Amino acid sequence: MKFLCISSPLRRRAYSSYKKIQIQSSRKAPPFESLYRRIAPLGDPNVSVVPALDDWIEQGNSPKKWDVQQVITVLITYRRFRHALEVSLWMTNEKRYPVSPFDIGVRLKLILKNFGIEQAENYFNKIPENMRTYQIYLALLNCYTISKSVDKAESIMQKARDLGYADKPIWYNLIMNLHYQLGNRGKIGELLAEMESKGVSYDHFTYSVCLNSCAMASDAVGMDRVVRIMESDPAVVVHWRTLVTAAEGYLRIGSIDEALIVLDKLEKQLNKSSQKYVLLVFLLRLYAEAGKKEDLYRLWNANKGGKVVNKVYISMMRSLMKFDDIEGMEKIFEEWESSASLFDFRVPNFLIDAYSTDGRLEKAEALIARVVSKGGTPLVTTWCHLAGGYLNKDRLDKGVRSLRKAISACPPKFMSQKHSLMTCLEYLQNNDCMEEARALIRSVRTRGISKEFASDGSCRFTQDSEEDDDGVGEFREET
């Protein structure tokens, strides 16, 4: 079986799906927007986007390479890695555009995301020596740090030194972050010393790694020193995400007063930030972690109103849950309900959890019905919250009913959670093992069903390489 081959048998199925959901527009959209519209509705990763791309070209469209690269970037942002890789291959396999080192670097990381480090290495080994540039070695280092392959990451770092590539902080940031994740604080110190000896300036990512390293070691003095140096560094514009890292670090080691000083600095950036709502989400969470309920409400009251951003409401509901403030959660939910156009169940889910934990199961049931009536779809965790509440009350029949609904709501791709729920149901039905069932439900409720995508948002396009496409674009995985 071949994956991501342009002649994939999924083409016919994809073409049929594409024709059904093709978006019509009365205005002439820019090439990037027009192209993305054609493939955005094809959300199933098993459905190829190539027929939609080919059909768009056959209609006389001729996008610039920049437009196609933008489509790939957006697909990556939405974690559609399989489609992003497919578009990347489509872009160069038929010699539509010359392949550049940047394209190969992006493709390396997409292969890692889709097929793992071994396939990424196989692809790298097929790249001709004359095309193994700065960007490609940097992408390979990134792959090794993501997969936590320490020896291979160190080997590529040494190769970068030998080639004279390791003259920017990003190389050191990647390898230091790997050592931070593995708890190798001494190695971070060695790399920082190397940066200083070679005149490689720190950037805000470097400072973030330093802050995390100090927090990991509960080094409050080190945290203070890093913050002081960072804020006095004329070469660095301190990004708000780095200040978030500092606040998180102070909270982790119990330095509440220092964390609050940093949070005050973050608040002053709130109205000036182009990512105001993202920053607001962090601030709400951090004030809750600091135990400052009054500041939490102050911040909320100063910034509520206007655009309804579900993530902000989710953050506020989660924060209030830390204080067991059910009355406050009810008020926030009513504010959201009165102005929301999309009834995202993640917002009421916290209140349903609170009701279920507190034994107010009738109120939890009523809230679920209320949001469903407005078009919301309950999540797996919604039913798990309810099941946990019923089991705590030894109401086995309703606990089993809620678990069955949780299993029905579980998406196919989350088989591990579905298996846990089915195991839980079997415990109840066969052995009446209430404690084991409660433990499994708590596990699913705690982990949830999805992970949020995290990205530093950095993405730069380089000029196209003048070198010919010599087959580097081809990628096949055969089983």
C-alpha cells in the first residue's frame, strides 16, 4: 500500500467529495484564498486533496509558489499534517515549482509528523549533498529534538558547527530545550557558555529556556537573575510569551509575589498586543494559579464584552473551578449563552463537571439538555462527568447510561479513550467494581479527549532555490 502517492486510489473518492462540498463565491478571491477554499472542507485525512488541486489548475488558475506555501502553513496550523504534506508534494513533484531548501525542510518535519523519525531520516538521506543547506540541517535537528533523539541531535549540532551554520540562537535553543525536557540542566549551562564564547546573542526563546531550567531546579535566585538580564538586554524585545514563562516559573517554585509583578507587566501589554485574547487566556489561568480570585474577576470585568471568544470563556470557567466558585461559573455561563452564536460544549462542560462533582446531577442533566437544544453537541468528557457523579452516588443504572453515551460520542481516532470507557463499562456490568470504574472515569476526565496545538508561530519563507528539482520531492512509504 502506498501513502501520499499522487496516483493514489483515493483520488476518485476525493474528487466525488470535493464536488459535493465545493464552495461557490460571487467575488474573485485572491489565489491563496481561492485555493484554500477548495481543500478546506476536505477534513478527512484519508481523503486526498490532489483532485481538488488539479481541478483548480485545470480551470485556468495559476497560483504563485507563495500562495501554495501559505496553504501549507495554514494546514499545519490546523494540524492537518497529512494534507499539508500532500500539498507540499503536489507543489514540486510535477515540477510545477522549483524545490527550495525551505520546502525540503518543511517536508522533513511533515514526514516526521505523519510517519515518524525513521521515515524522516530516509528522506533526508536521499537529499543530494549539494542541497543539504542551513535550512535542511536545522529542520533535521528540529526533528531529532521533537523525537528526543539526544545522540543524533548532538551529532547534527556538531555538523552545524563544523559547517559554520550554528551562528544563530535557534540552533542552541532547540538543543537546549531538548536537554531541558530531559532534565539535563548542566548541559544547558555548557551551551549558554558556548553561545557567549562564540558571540551568539540570546533571543527571547533562549531566555525562556533559561527560565524553565531555573524553575525546574527551584532556583529563585537564578530566575531573578535571568529576568533582570533579559529586561536589560538592548538586543532583545521581550515577547509576552517569555513573560508568561517567567510567571509560570515563579508560580511553580512558590514565588507568588514575583509572579504577580510579572503578571502586572503582562497586563500592561494586553491592549497593545495583536494577540490580546490569547494573552488574556494566559492571564486568567495564571491569576487563578496564584490564588488571586479578586484579580481574576477584576481582569474579567475590565475585558469582557465585545467579541465573544470561546477560548476566553473556557479559561475563565476553568479558573473559577479552581476556587469551587459554582455561582460565579453560572454567571459567566449565562453571559456566554446570551451572546454566543456557536454553542461550544467546552464552555458549559466545566459547569457540568462542577455540578456532577457536587452531586447536583439533575442540574447537570438540565444544563446538557439546555445546550443541546441550542445546537451544541455533548463531548465524551461531558458524559464522563455525569457518569462519575452518578457512580459517586452509587446510582449504577444512570452511570452506565452515561458511559454508553460517552462511548457513542468518542471519535474513532481516540481509540485509547474509547477502550478505557468500554473497560470501565465492563467493570460495572460484570464485577460491580465501582472504585476501579471511578478511577478510569477520572483518568479520561483529567486527560480529556484532545490536546491543544502549541506553536511558537514562527514561520519564514525563503527565496526559491535556483537548483532544479532532481527527485527530492518524491516521497513514498510502502508497507
